[in-house]
Amino acid sequence: MNYQIAEDAKPQISLLLWATVASVALAGISWFFPILSYLVYPLQLFATFVHEGSHVLAAVLTGSPVLSLTVSPDTSGVVWSAANGWLAQLLISSAGYLGTIAFGTILLVWMRYGFSSRIGLYISAGFVGIMTLVFGLVFPILNIFSANVTFGSVAFTVLSGLVLTSGLFAIAKFADLKWANFALAFLSVQCLLNAFFSLKDLFIISATTTAQSDAVNMANATGIPSILWVFIWIGISVLMIGVGLRIYAVSQRAK
């Protein structure tokens, strides 16, 4: 079989490349001029909401109660839940990194099949909004004595979540179509890059410390070393991205 770039995908490839270049350029410039890191700060928070929201979805799908979701100013996040069994623990702990990769990959496929970028942005805004109001505000109040959250953490989660939701909604509703398309591609790239950078950080943490992490939760549940789980997640992530890029850009022709 012979594979080549599909003609109808070339404009989308160009869009994705520009989004990738912009993301890498912003990251590089902010390295030398830290004040410019505030330009990508909202995108890092968005990726954190996707990461923590993926934990929440896994918990809900496995019938495990969720107590709270919080996002911190340093872009870290925590979901407090009670895993309903061994399998649920595996799925919930794996969902953060893999869910962020899956979200970015789904956006690639969404764009490839020509679905509305505006709808994609509305869905992204709705996801962050639901995670913010339901699991970041209502659930911590309902579980105030067992959710292990503070007023400050809840306040920042709600404030940042509502700002992100409003911003994504505004782009979807008011931006020109070309900028809406670029915004959705940019979100996809940011999710993928953020997840890989987070896995890199997790590798360092797992190799040098015993600090609590998703990988440590997996190690406690399975007896498999946490650093091995990092490699497993990286392998699955590469596979998902590879499949997504193949769908996004490649047409298949029989020789």
C-alpha cells in the first residue's frame, strides 16, 4: 500500500503547522523573557482542566464518587475521588495524561473531517464550564468536610474556569472563521504538547523522588514501578497521536 498526503488535507496541514510553530515559538520566547509566559498561561490552565476533567470522566464512568476538582495557580491540579475497585483505580489514574492526549487527537480528527471549528470551541468551553461549576464548585461545597479543599483553591478554580469558558465561547461566537479554525488547531497542539511535557516532568519525578502522583497511584494498585507506567503512557500517547495524524493528513491508495 502507498500512503501520501491527501490533497484536501494540505490546507489543514498548513494550519496545524502554523499552530505548532506558534506554540513552540511562544514557549521558546517565554524561556528568555519569562514575563511573556503569561501569554500561554491560559492555555496551560486549559490543558490542566482537560487533564483533571479526564480523571473526573473516568471516575463517573466507573461509578466512583467524585468529591472535588481543583486547579492551582502553578497549573497543577487535583481530583479527589474514591475509586470503586481496582480496575476503576487503573482507569482513573491513567485518564489524566491519556485523556489530554485523546482530547488533542480528537480535535485533529474533528478538523480533518470538516466539522465546525466554532462547534468544537463551544464544546471545549462547555467541558471546562461543566467541570468548573459542577466538580469545581458544587461538589466541594457538598463534600466540604471530606474533599480536602480550601476556599482559595475553590475560588481560583472557579475564577480561572469561568474566564476560560467565557474566552472560548467569545472566540467561537465572535472571531472570524479563519481565527476560529486557528484557535481550535492551537488548542489541539497545546493539549498534545502539554501532555508530553507533563509526562517528561512525571518521568523525572518518578525517577528521583517518591512524591505522590498518578504513576505512584498506579504502582500502588498494581505493584508495577511508577516509572514503568510513565513509559507505558508515553507509548500509548505516541500511538494515539500517530493514528490521529494519519487520519488527519494521509490518504490511502492501493498500488
